[in-house]
Amino acid sequence: MFDIGFLELTVLFVIGLLVLGPERLPRVARTLGGYVRKARQTWYSVRTEIERELAAEDLKRSVSEPVEEVKDSVARPAESMKEGLAKDFERVRRTAEGKSDQEDDDERS
């Protein structure tokens, strides 16, 4: 996260020792360490939650594409079957009424 080397840490320690004194420096270092730990834990939980949400979104997308393909592949034959059944039903209805296809064509002309 931070690119701090040994020399930088030593300089920070010496400055902290001069400013805070030997009595308060350990307490401030512990408090600062606690804040850094809490910040890391919060960042880790946020990152984990985002990764989980992205994985769920990818899963939804990967499942929905094949589902749409199956719907399309079923819808086309179902529509043609529906049209065929409608034509057959119309022929049966006309036959039940006593008309033939020929008579119906003559009436339209």
C-alpha cells in the first residue's frame, strides 16, 4: 500500500520521539496501529463485497444468455405450430359449418 522503506521509518520514529517524547510515543504508535488495522479490515471487507457482487453479476449474465437462446429456439417452432393449429382449426370449423375450402375461396372472389 505505502512504499515506505527502513530509512523513512527510522526518520519518522526519530521525529515522533522528539515531538511526542518517550512516554507518549508507544501509546500513539499503538493507537495509530489500531487505526491502520481498522482501515485495512474495512478496505478488505469492501473489496470482498465488490468482488462478490461482480461474480454474482457475471453468473447472472452467463446464465441469462443461454436462457434467452433457449427461449428463442423454442419460440420460433411454437409460433409456427400455433399458426398451423390455427389453420387446422379454421378448416375443421368450416367443415363443421358445412363449407369446404373451395366454397370459401369462391365466396371471397
